Amino acid sequence: MPRLPHFLILAGLMAAIIPAAAQSIRNTSWKAYYKPVNDTVTLRFANDSSFVTTPTGAAILLSAFKMKGDIITFRDYDGLNACASDQSGSYHVKINSDTLNLIMDEDPCTYREGLMIVKNWVGMPLPAVAH
């Protein structure tokens, strides 16, 4: 019986750690150079949606996303490079320090693929929230 408390502690720690890792991309912002607009674009992740915008605020890609492990699946709903709503794309998420890489798992939409995978996204601080 003394092993049961150790197992419960270990199970509790794993439950606390695993969801945190899967949510690490939520509420983050990243920048990268995007050659088609000859400028830096920003990729922002909210709780369940993402936005790729130009410095002037033009929406290149607006997507809903779901995370499962290290796989993120995008389904676009608007933007200049939006894919058809029935074309979801999935990518492996790799974060190393302040760099995000999205490695394609499968994506039938070349517009989204070209935007997401050809660069190292560099982390940036989120704007301060006024209280």
C-alpha cells in the first residue's frame, strides 16, 4: 500500500505537466520575414485562433486551431491567403528558446504551407494589458 501515494503524486504531476506543454503556444506572438510582402509579419496565437498580419494590420491569414500533443491543426476562416474551409492543415510545433518552427505534417493548401513553414518565427513579448 505505501506505493499508492507515490503513484498518485506521479500521476498528478504528469497531469499538470502534459496540458501545460500542449498549451505553450497559446497567447504568444511571433515575427518573421515574409518575402511576398517584403516585410515582417506577425503570427499571434490566442486561445483557439491565430492571426498572421502585416505591420499595417492587413490580415494575411485568420485561422481556428486545435492542439494535440505537438501537432497543431489550422482551419482558415479569412485573410488574403485563406484556404478553403474544408482544407485543414497540420504541423508539428517545435519551440527552441525564442524560436518557433512549424514543420508540416500534412496540408493540401499551398498558401498556408508557404506562409507557415519557410521561416523561423522569433518570439516577441505580448503588449501590456492596461488595468
